[in-house]
Amino acid sequence: MEHTHTNPTAIDRNRMFSAIDIGTTKIVALTGYTNSAGKIIVLGHGIVQSKNFNINKETENLCSDTIRQSICDAVETARREAGSFCEKVVVGVAGRFMRSYQNRIEFTRTIPYESISKEELERQCEQKINDLALPGEEILDVRKLQYCVDGQFYAQAPVGRTGSVVSLNVGIIKVKSNFLNQLRAVIESCNLQVEEFMFEPLASGAAVLSESDRHKGCTIIDIGGGTTDMAIYENGSLQFAEVIAFGGNSITNDIRQECISKSIDGGAINYASDDWKVAEALKVKHGKCIYNESIDKQQLTITYGEARKTVTVSICEVARVIHCRVSEILDSIHSLIDYSGCVKAAKREIILTGGGSELKDLAFLCEQKLQCAVRVAGPQNIICSSHFDCTQPRYATVVGLLMQAAKIHAQHYVAPKMEEKKLPELEELIETLTPVSSAPKIEAKAVQTKPEPKKETTKRPSLFSKMTIKIGQTVGEFAGNVFADTNDDNEIK
């Protein structure tokens, strides 16, 4: 894990961006900035337990008063740690008010022999997609999956092609407008502004998956407190997503009912009750997804609450309860994978994240149920503050939201220009120079130096000179011999 020791007060607040994850069990606020190397650095964080976060199922009204204070507390904690908090935030949304659909849109061109332009394609597709939203719904995200022009399929936009009928397979994520408006009002009551609402499975995928994971195909399963989000990726984009209405809280409630209170009661769950706290502690410290009755025979005697209630709990029984609920969640995921039509891509690899993924033996049970490779992963490519480990799986969603905030910030942020020092004009330089007439005169005295004696150099004779000398010596010797013979003859005569 990579940490930063950056002094928050030294960071320009205009470089900062923020994100908030409003979960069923906790609310997390993060703020940070992007360094010169392009990495996101978390400067401040705030984590507050959700105070009876609940939605009226009949009126579909958000209990805003119960979560507003928690949001404000989380933001204030992050602000104190970082020295500042960007008021424009990216907020994650999920739950039963979200729906993921796959649709096919189509339009006919009036002049089929003309090339398809980018502007024409975007205009026609945007109009058709907006028509898919029903009254009381908003389109949160659109994924363009596959194009088709007169029966010819294209993975990319068919710009420059010709044809009469253009169709497009799209994945659409819708949310109920009433829920979104209430959530926006709660955020704004905390003196914040919603920069963007983001579908939480997309946020988890952005934080955990690599580019290679998205292209080769995989399924990411984010087990949160209230829900379990699943998303299937292939060819670099999201192909299918769905939210399952069971999560870590369902497991805790099962332990509370079957092992602690020994009763099944209806109504709203009190997360602050003593028996709930004991059940949560049992799940975290002793819970596991695989059990063996012949081995797991340990018994725990627990005394809790102001009334000092005492209960004896079997570790094997706790594991059995967890196994049953997790198996139910995995069976739902298996059915959704078959329904998605992306079975091959989905089963290349299963990646578990979220707080629930930290359950012991979960990956092993998932391998048995789904018959494919499974691993647990947390956020990547992020630098945490010195006392906060943001790479844990439980923070996958909020880190993904912060990454989206960084992208939006990069599109609008303009770095301040450095002040350029003005160079003096040529006339100013001339005026600063000392005039020649006023310059002090320096008398130069001639210094007599003795000429150095020339060194005699002996020039080596060339090859031609050597040959000439040799020939002369030979001719001389020959002539001398001739004259000597003549004198000898005269003497004889």
C-alpha cells in the first residue's frame, strides 16, 4: 500500500475534488487531488455509521433527517483532516430504485448514400434514448454496446459508412426521479452541490478492475451492507448490471435471529440494539462460509447489554447461518449470469469486493457455486493518506466515485499560468550602459618580450631524394672505376 505524507495546507483547494458514498451501514466522504504523475492522492476521509438509514416502502420517501447529520459529520471529518473539502461532489446511488435494461434503438436515414457523420449519429441516438425514459424515471447511464447498419454489425461507431437503417444495442440504467430528487435535496442541505450521480457497480468496477480485466471479460461482485451489486464487463465496457436485495446486513440479521435473540421478528431493524451489535461482532470475528460439524465444536458464552443478558452461541451454528445466506446470494448471481446472455465473459473470472467479501472462505464457496476462478480485490492506482488504508475492499465504491470526480475535475480545471518576467526593452538596456566619453581611460603599457629562439628542425629526406642520392653515388662509383681502368691501361702501354 502506498501512502502520502503531503502537507494538506500546501495544496491549492482549486485542485481538490470530493466524493460521498451513502451506504446502508456507513457513509464515507473522501477528498483528494491528482499529483503531477497523474495519481489520485487521498487527503482527507470521514466515516460515520449510518443512523437508521431507511426508506418508507409505501411512500418511497427517504428519511432525510436521519442521514443528513451523518453526511455532515463525515464531510466535516474529511475537511478537518485535509484542511478543505470541495463542495462539488460525486455521489453513488444503488438499491431497489435502480434498474438496468438492454434496449435496441433504430432510425432510418433519408439520404442513405451519404456517409454517416458523427454529429448525425449522436443526434439521432440521443433523441431515441431520451424516449426510453418513462414518466417518473431518469436515465443515469447509457452504454452503447453494438451498432448495425443494414444488417452489418460494428463494434465502434460506423462513422463514414453508408446505409439506410442504423440500429444500436444500448444498456441503460434508470433511477426513480423521486428518490434522486430527495437524495439531491439532502446533499444540498449540507451545503454541498451534486456534480454527478453515479451507479455504484460502475464505481466499484472503476476502482478495482484493470483495463485488461474489462477487455477479457469478468464479473465483479460488490457485497455491501444492504445490497449486493454485480456487473459483467467485456470488450472494455459494462455489458450487464443488477442489484440483489441482500447483503451483509441480511447475514447479521440471520445470526441475530437464530443465534442471539432466538426469535424471528418483523419490522425495521434496529442497528443500534445490543443483540445486533453482538451478531455483527460474531460475523466479523468468528464468521466463515464453510463449516464442519465434526470440527467446529467451539461454544461461546456472551454477556451483553445493560441487562447483562447471557447467551451461549455455537461457532458451527454461526457458520451454518452464514453459509445458507451466502449460498442464496450466490444462487441469485448464478441465475443473473445465465439471464445476462454473457455467460462466457462472466465466468472467465469472478472478482469479489466490498465489505462482505472479507468473510472467511467466501472465495472458496463462490468457486464451488459458480465453477470458475475467484479472487478478492480492493481499489488500485490510488495513494492513501498516512493513517487511512483506502485499498481495502470495503472502500471500493467510494474510491471509484473519487476517481470519477477526478475525471470531471480534469475536464474543467485550468492550471494557473506562471507569471512571466518581462524582459527589458533594447532602449532601456542602452540607457543603463555607461557612455563611452565618461568611461575611465586605461593606459596600456607596451611590454617588451624577447623573441623565443627558433628551434632548428631537421627535415627528413623524402623517398625521391633518397633515390636520387643513391643513383648519384652509384654513377659516381662507376665513373671512378672507368677512369681508374683507363689510367691502368696507359701505364701498361
